[in-house]
Amino acid sequence: MPTLYLRPSKETLDKGIPPRYHGARLVDFPALADSALTWLLGRDGMALLTGESGSGKTRLAYACLRHCRYNYLPATFWTVPDLCVTLQSAYDEPRYRQLATGLGNEEELLILDDLGAEKVTDYVLQELYRIIAKREVWGYPTIVTSNLTLDQIAEKFSDRIASRLAGGELFLFDGKDHRRHKSGTED
């Protein structure tokens, strides 16, 4: 008898996702959908989504998260500023080791959104390098979004972080800021 799989409900797909990104789908990105899906199916190594503010990077990242949930694949989404604050606040607590260990789970897609929006301290540099280096070296599936170019990442963080990100799949977003376009404040 064949195994039947029930598809997750919309509530399950969108749990913890801001309402603006409910319903985000890979097909919303016709120019990138095939390469994004190919990368997701391979679930191997780094993918950097880079481009101007409001060009769709976070929406594609949430679409990848929803795709994983739809297919019962483990995935975690963090904004980089929130991750840094959480790691720093938990540093002397047992939950730090649990959180830090979870970020190294090889089967789980880790999405780090908005690299470059956080305040860069020595601690932030150390933790970001540790997370990105471990995941890149082991080929753990990781998506990073940033408004920064690879050169700007090297300048703001380090050549080491930029090099690890450059070794993966690069998705360039060159569209207009859709938030400004919608509000009518486009330049």
C-alpha cells in the first residue's frame, strides 16, 4: 500500500513568517525560480542573494523556507541582527550551546537574512565567521541575503567571510525597490 503524505496547511507553511511574506513562492521569481529550485533540491553549500533594498531577496528567502516546509525539509530563518542579539544575550547560558549547535545542523537549511544590517563588533565578526565557515566547509545548505556586494562584505566584515560566500551560488537582484514603488515614493 503506498504511503500517503498530507500537504502542510497554509497555517503551517506561514508559521512565524511576517504577513507580508505569506504566500511567497518560488514561481514569484520567474527569472530565478529554476536556479533557486535546483540549488534547493541539491541543498549543498552557500547561496548569496544580493542586491538593492526592496528588490525581493527576503521574499525569495521566505519562498525557499515555505518550499522546504511544504516538502517537510528542515529549515530555519534568522535575520542576522536578531541572531547576533540572541547569541550575545545567551552567551553565558546553557541555551547558547543548544542554539549554536543547532546552527551547525547539516540537514537543516539555515537562512540568514539581511547580512550587513547589524552593528559589527568583534563578537559579531567572530560568530558570523564561525557560523558561515563551518557551514561552508561542510557544505551545509545556507542562504544569506544582503544589500551589500561581495566587495562591501569583505570591507565591512572580512575577506574570509566574503570568500566563503563567493564560493557558493550567487543570485543577483537588480530590480527597483518594490516598497518605494508601491508607496509612490520612487526616485
